[in-house]
Amino acid sequence: MVKLNRIYTRTGDDGTTGLVDGSRVSKSCPRVAAYGTTDEANSALGVARLHATGDPLAMIIRIQNDLFDVGADLATPGNDWEAGAPQPEWPPLRIVQSQIDRLEAEIDAMNADLQPLNSFILPGGTPLSAHLHVARTIIRRAEREAVAAAADGPVNPAAIHYLNRLSDHLFVMARHANRPEVGGEGDPLWVPAQNR
């Protein structure tokens, strides 16, 4: 359980921040960028949530909770997920395969209701779809930053896989939110060279 009694500590005034293991790093390090962008994506999903009901709302709520798990994972140095690695006394919160599997199952279920694409999609459509596209692109950046962090030190591969799958999930959910059956007008499609 997390308990926050005080919001400001002044410990970050020198440009550093604390990781879960108590170590301090620069706020510009790749690991901090990755979990910071994950938090940004979570905030974008909070806006999308204003326009969601039913199953999409339930999925967004689950994803927002998972993104806190991703942030905790990225903020925890170590390689405890590797076979034979020393295990800490208190197991850190890590993304696990079942969270990725759930995203894949939801993608498959939503995709079953969609027509195949014959062009790239322009972000937009319903308010829910437009906000999901914003969150999707932020997640793509979080994924790139997590990959950069992994080049700098150990990062749980499942956290990167989760971010990769989540960007696909949000793309399909955005398409799903544009269906005429739910009040959308279909996918806004890219028309190459339309304005030449």
C-alpha cells in the first residue's frame, strides 16, 4: 500500500530523483524518461476515459492501473526476471505475461468487429477515438524510451512488450470507437497526395 503524507520533499531540487531501490539518478536518465512518458500516456487515457462507457471504459480503467505497474517496473532497477538472477528479499512489482495476454485477447475481440484496412488512418473521428490516438502515440514514445533505457541497463522485457502491445490495443480501440454502430462515422482515412 502506498501512503503519501507529503507531496513535496525538495530532494529533487538538485535535478535527481529516487528510484524504487532508493538509488538516485538524474531526471534526464533514460529510465526516468520511460516511466515519465508512461505517466503522460496514463494522463491522456484519463481524458479519453471522459468519453468512454461500457467495455471501452472498463478496458481503459484496467490499462490505467497496468500503466502504474509499468511505471513501477521501469522505476525498479535489477534483473530479477532473468533465470538464475539473485532474488531480492521483497519481490519488485513487475509486468507479467498474463497482462500482455489480456491485451492480445481484447485486441482480437475488438478486431473481429472491424473491416480490414485499405489505407492508413488519420487520427480522429469520435472524441474517444481522437483521445485514444493521442494516448497511443505517447505510448509509442514510452516504448522507444524504455528500449533506450534497456540499452543503458537492465529493463524487464515484459514491460517493453506490454507497451508495444498497448499501442496496438489503443489503435484497435480507436478504430472500434469510430464504428457507425456506436455513433462514429468510420475511420478517417489517409488519401495519399490528396492536396497536391
